[in-house]
Amino acid sequence: MPKYVFDFTEGNKDLKDLLGGKGANLAEMTNLGLPVPPGFTITTEACRHYLKHQALPQGLDAQIDEKLAALEAAMGKRLGQTDDPLLVSVRSGAKFSMPGMMETVLNIGLNDESVEGLAAQAGEARFAWDSYRRLIQMFGKTVQDIDGELFEDAIEEAKQHKGVSDDLDLDAGDFKALVQTFKKIVRDATGKEFPADPREQMKQAIRAVFDSWNAPRAILYRRQERIPTDLGTAVNICSMVFGNLGMSSGTGVAFTRDPASGQQGVYGDYLQNAQGEDVVAGIRNTVPLGDLERIDPASYAALMDIMETLETHYRDLCDIEFTIERGKLWMLQTRVGKRTAAAAFRIANQLIDQGLITLDEAVSRVTGDQLAQLMFPRFDYAAKRHRLGHGMNASPGAAVGRAVFDSYTAIKWSRSGEDVILCRRETNPDDLEGMIAAQGILTSRGGKTSHAAVVARGMGKTCVCGAEELDIDTKNRRLVAPGGEVIEEGDVISIDGTSGAVFLGEVPVVSSPVVRYFDGEIDPASDQADDLVRAVHRFMQYSDAARRMNVRANADTPEDAARARRMGAQGIGLCRTEHMFLGDRRALVERLILADTDKEREEALATLLPMQREDFVGIFAAMDGLPVTVRLLDPPLHEFLPDITELSVRVAVAEARGEEHEGDLRMLQAVHRLHEQNPMLGLRGVRLGLVVPGLFTMQVRAIAQAAAERIREGGRPRPEIMIPLVGTVQELEIVRDESIKVMREVGEEAGVELDFPVGTMIELPRAALTAGQIAESAAFFSFGTNDLTQTVWGFSRDDVEASFFSNYLEKGVFGVSPFESLDVDGVGRLITLAVQEGREARPGIKLGVCGEHGGDPASVHFFHQAGLDYVSCSPFRVPVARLESGRAARR
Ligand code: ADP
Ligand code: MG
Ligand code: MG
């Protein structure tokens, strides 16, 4: 029979799978000799058995009885003993902490008899009756599923009846009366008496913990966080210590460093004469942990000692729950604590300096997501700020603007040059235009997977969502804060998407020192650099040395290219050419499209050629010596033509007035001819190159001539010509042969040898499935993961993201949008296949990825594993990709 129950002395911190996080760490502290109240842990294995068979495993009860007997012997008192009862808490604790799991039940073991014994032992009747009512309250709420408000209301009533506002002013008699009321609540709700037998209380609580593994909120959380559903939870039985035994007792939480900034110091809260969750529940005001030094110097000193022991032992920031019972300190929980991005970098760096961890380990503890957070502009901490309230930090950044309450006003005001913050209860697809127009989005409902959050993240727009304490009244166009402040339409507010805070008025924004460092404005060795910049610098150097993959940037202009290079890009992985056909050049493109004869078309192309050449000269100069992958024209031609409705109206009006409209009419015919039901799947990419004679060769000529010019000037241009949307090798072969011919011609004219690689994007499933054939004719592959995701899923991103993605996320169909983080199971499988067959056909073929997935941490790890040579992403994400490629390589 498996061992289902472990005494705290039998476990350790590495047994989280079996004992859960809480149990493993309680055991670890026990073995360190720290003052942990004795107890034992029931394993996740027992839970898994229970969930599978809907029955406790054979022998579990006997094992519990055995450990309980040992505990009773050690404590010198028995559960339910009438004159001096042993009390325990029953605490859930899975491997990952999870909202929705059952909350802890304290004071198990009390009943009408033992409460008297407890009172006599403690010499405190009030304490005993307070503990008893807490038991019934917690048990009723969490084990028996009774509405917690019923109990809260009864306490409120008791206070009002007595004319007091603080629970400290209720006495033994009041609590005794409350116990009677609570028992009646239980009777009314369940039809049964509150269980008086302590072993029965324990048994029911254990089952309830197991059952809570499948509580709807827990299931949803696991689905969204991709936590396996079959882990199960452990249950901890821990003998009670009492922080509610008068003013020499109390309970608190502490951190070994500041989890917000990472600085060393004393951080935490303490509450005298209180039990368990009183600290977090905010029932009374806590005092800062530093005050404990004055209240109870001995316990304070002991706590400081323990905190140091824990930090040195865990070699990381720990958070701690402790209780002081009449001057004696007890440790109730510890774990490696959560922290902000800045704290993560600072702490990891400090710990290296303290000799506690290696640089290698430090880098494993900071993430690209955290680095990305540090790169957003933020509000000036030093500035005076008036905080209105707080919601969820759904999409990072700092946004300031006038509050508007509907999409229409957002669009109207932003057109006239105003910055606006769109405030809605929640958003839906109708709000899309307003969201685009706004600087930031604020909602009072919905979580991180709500429509507002998903769409804002997709657009890279600042968003605070689910700020429930703010009353957003769209009808009356105003927002009321919990402090009573009223924000009318047009009033300025500031929202912090990184922390979730909302402020009144304009808060000054400061640029990120980390970005200034990457931009070369802050020298990490100088006094200008603070400890955060120095930490970032240290970890980036390490990652750059460790990584196998190169990091390139997506950049279309010389300015972007130069910035990307400063951010550490090792070339351009995607230089789009479509913007080179807009603006003044639109007229030329129109001429090209409308051309009736070869001559007209060639003239249009000939006018475009020198302009294109200049575009490339600038980019090659900015990226001198590094590869620049130029993608030939990709979008459908109609994107360069006037809007069909506007044009139709113009033609109709001209006709009615009998005016000349020959040009417009021809244009309208062309627009009709090029109109597509599904442009994403229509005439674009290589298809365009094959259908519009001379278009791609003009682009290749411009690239080749620009390169020749750079060579003449002593530069080292390294263009790579990339053909988009190839589905079959034949398409590629035609364009490639033409391109090679053009390069040769230009090379002969210029007297230099031009032989640049011609490769293809892999962004259609068919291209991936026939990668072996395509590789025969391609010098490189670049996975266009955005289009590949669209075509693998059959999603048109613009259509689906705003319409039903939040719904899918909330239902847990996917944990994260496949456009944010690569769908490894589907899209990733095609990539793996294409990598394998591409390399088989052409060993040494260069393989990369362009598209925003190249800057997404999880995706970067996948690309590393898949064996790609480089990733390419927007210049701003280049540092993130550098860090994550390094982290992926060190694994
Ligand atoms: P959570 O996972 O929500 O932190 P815990 O199991 O840690 O739940 O317990 C909730 C509260 O009860 C915490 O403040 C904890 O310190 C306190 N607590 C738990 N067990 C005991 C105990 N045996 N004696 C005193 N306080 C306890
Ligand atoms: Mg806890
Ligand atoms: Mg594409």
C-alpha cells in the first residue's frame, strides 16, 4: 500500500509533486529546525485516487489515525479532549497555488465541551469562544458551501446591537451567543447539526479539499494556465497556534526583501490579537512589520534570524506567514515569493554578488516578459499622484488622455487631435474603432481574457480592465471612484497598464532607463546607470554569449534599421516593401495597375525603380555588413487603390452632372476587377509577382543596383531576396530564375559580382508540407508565423481576434491567443516538419522566423528547440528575444 501520509519531519522542499508546495515547504522548515507547529501532509496521490474512484483509498484512514496518534502524543493532548483539546487546521496545498481551491479551516477539534476546556487552559473565555465561532464560520462556508454573508451579517448585527465597530470590543458572551446563531445558520442551510465529533470535522474537511480540485474556478484556472488536470492536491493537517490570545499574540506576513523593488529591508505586516486570514482580510488595520521590534523585541529578533536562514537556504526572496502566541514565534508557511519585474532583476543580481547563486542561475530566474515590462514608459514615481482606483494590469504601458465613454466620441475627439482614454464597462467588437483611436482602455468588468484585454494586447495598447471599484456610468458619461471623485467626460485621467492603477489628471510619464540603456544613451559602467540597468546589462551579456540563435529585427526604414541595430539586432529578418508603394508613389502604382499596354506598364515601373533603389541604399547602409532580408511585394493590389464605395459615388455624381469622368471610370473598373471576397487568400504575394509582369524583377533590380552602389562606396551590403506566399516550388523557381538573371545583368553593368541568396517564406501549410521540394530551389526559409497561423487555423486575424477570441479564451479553448504565442501543437508541428525535410533536401539551408512570434518568450524557446538559425521581431522586442534565446540555450 502506498504511503499516503507524511509527517512534516518526513518530507522536503523537492517533494512538491507529492506533498504540494505548502506541505513540501512546511517539511523543509521543520527539518531546518525552525519552529513549525507539528503536523502531517496527506499526499496528492491520495487525492488522485479519491478523484478517480470517488472514494478515499483503502488504508488512508488508518494511516491518518496513526499520524494523528503520534501528533497527539507529541503535543500531549488529544483531538476532542474535553479538558485540553488539540486543535488543528486543515489546509489545501497543490503543486501550484490555484484560485478556487478550498480555503483553510482553522480550529478543527472544537465543540460544546472542548471549548470550555480550551477556555480553562488558556484562562481566556473570549479567545475560546472566538475560536469556536471561527470554526463554524469557516467550516460552514468552505466545507458546507453556506453563503459566507450569512455569518458576516450576524457578526455585524452583534456589533450594532452592542454599539461597537471593532471585533475586539466583542466579549466572551457575545461570541458565545454568536456560536448559537452560527449553529442555527448551519442547521437551516444543511438540515443537520454542526458536526460535534472532531474526527468527523477533519474527515469532512479533507474530502472537501479533495473535491475542491474540481471546483469550476479551479478547473478554469488550470485550463487557462495549462496546468495538468490530473495533479491533484495535498492536504496539510497542522496543529493550531493562536495569534488571538491577547495583545502579546498576533499574526503576520513578511518578505525577506521588498517584492516591489527588490531592495533589502524589512517588509511585511503585523496584526496583534488576530488569527489567520485577519491580516489579508483587512478586518483591522495592520502595522508595518518594523513596529514588531517595539511590540515584541524578542520575537522580532527571532523572526529576523529565521528570515536570514530561509533566504540563505532557498537562495531567493521568500515570503512567510507567522504567528506569535504569547511571545512565542511560530512559522506557518514559506515559499519563494512573487515579485515585480524590476525586483526580479535586482534580486537575481544581488544574489550573485552575495555569492548565493551563479550568473547562470540568475539568468534562469528572469524572463523576457519581465524585461519587456521594464521597457515600457512608466509614470514618474516622484510626481504627485492622485489615485482613483485600481483594476487588472491587462496590457502594459502608461496612457494619459481625456475620459470618453463611447467609441464614437473616442474617434471624433482623437481625429481633432485629443488624446483619449476609452472607458467602458466592458468592450465588444463594436468598440474596435474607438479602441484603435484611444491612447488606452479602461473597463470595470472582465479579467485578463476579456475582450478589452485580448484586443488591447493584440494592438499593443495600454489597458486596465476589471476595475470593479470604479463605477463607469456610460449613460451619464461619467465615472465615480470609490473615494467619491467624479470624472466627467473630457476630464483627464492616467492609467497604468503595468500595475493596474488609475489616476486623476495627467501624471508625467518618464521613459524607461532600460530602453535608454539599449539605445546606447546610458553607459552601464557609468554613474548614470542604476542597479537595475546594471543587472539588465549583466544578464544580456551572459545571454548573448550563451545563445545559439541569432536575433534579427523586422524593419522597413533606415531609421528603424539603425534603432534595431542599437538594440542588438544582427540583421533584418523582414524588410517589407509595401510602404514603399504608398504616399506620393500611389499614383505610379495606379498607373501600373491601369496600364493597357506593355509600354505603359514598363514606363510606370521604370519611374518606380530609382525610388525603390534609394529606399534600399539607406537600409543597406544602416545594416552594413549584416544580412537584410527583403520581402518582395506581398499585399493584394487593391490595397493601393481608392476605396470602392467612394469611387462609385464619385462616378455616379459625375455621370448625373454629365461631367467628364473617364479616369474615374477606368479606375472603378480596375477596382472591381481586383475586388476580392477573401483578400488574405487572394491575388497576393508570389501570385502577384507571376501575374503582373515586371513587378518583382523591378524590385530585384532595385535591390541589386542599391547593393552595387553600396559596394562602390566601400560598403558591405548583404541583401537576401525573399518571395512571399509560395505554395509550390514551381512558383518559386520562376521568380528565382528571373531574379538571378536580373542580378547577373546588374552585376555586369556595374562590374561587380552580385549573387545574393533567394529564398522563400514558409507561410502556407502546403509550403511546409512540401518543404523538401521547395528547399531544392530556396537558399533559405523564413517562417511567416502570422500567416501560417491564419492558414493553419483558418482564421483571418483581423476578423476573429476582435469577435470571438475573448470568448474562446474564457471557455479555455486556448490558454493564450495563437497570434500572441505560437501554437506549438499545430503550427509548430508543421514548422518542425519543414525544418527536417528542408535540411534533408539542402543541408545548411538557413532557417529563420519573421513575425511577432519571434519576440514572444515561449515561442522563442520553441524555435530554439526546433533548430532555427535566427528569429526576427520588431526592434523593441529584440532584447527580449536575445535574453530568451540565451535562456533557451542554457537549459
Ligand atoms: P492560504 O493558502 O490561503 O495562505 P493557509 O493554509 O496558509 O491558506 O492558511 C490561511 C491562514 O491561516 C494563514 O494566515 C495561516 O497562517 C493561518 N493558519 C493556517 N494554519 C494555522 C495553524 N495551524 N495555526 C495558526 N494559524 C494557521
Ligand atoms: Mg498561507
Ligand atoms: Mg505573410
